[in-house]
Amino acid sequence: MPIEMDAEAFDALVDRALDDIPDEIALRVRNVVVLVEDEPPEGEPDLLGLYDGIALTERWGSPMMELPDRIFVFRRPLLEMCDSVQQLEDEVRITVVHEIAHHFGIDDARLHDLGYA
């Protein structure tokens, strides 16, 4: 049975997941904004997160004057898939790590091998 949680409490879970990223990784995340949206894009009802940007492995030159990459975390599908707050916290953490990994150029196959897909 899905759990209920207001937007503020959900945002706090995302903030905790971001805070738990090791400093040596967090310091290398550049020009990225994390956004929480209630719903995923149309046609992707089960999507939990999305990285919208250019992976660091695909960039060249200076990132000056570039719009930030975006990481989206989708609240409704995460709430619907979880039966407890602990499970939700775990899934939010996995989703955040998964999308940050895409920022570093790690693909879904490798994430699956690491247990994040």
C-alpha cells in the first residue's frame, strides 16, 4: 500500500540523500540543480528520476555561461512504490545516487551492476 507524505517532508528526504553523498563525490558535482516534481513526464508514469544534461565524460571546454544540468526526483511514483518511510528513504537515496551517476557518465548497465538500477 502506498504511503502518504507531504511535499516538505519528501523534500527533506531528498536533502538527506544529497547530504549523504560522500564529500569526494559531491565536490565534483558542478553546475547541477536537483528538483522535486510531483509527476514524471507524460508517457513515463513509473519514472522515479531523470538526469537532464551532458555527462561530464561528454563535455569539453569550460562550463562557464552554461545552464545547469538538472536532476529530477519524481514524488508520486516513489510514494506509490513504497510501503514504509524507511523503504521510501532508501528508494529516494538510490534514485538520487542513480541520477548523479549519470552526471558522471555512468550508464544504466553499470549502475545495474552496482545495484542502483
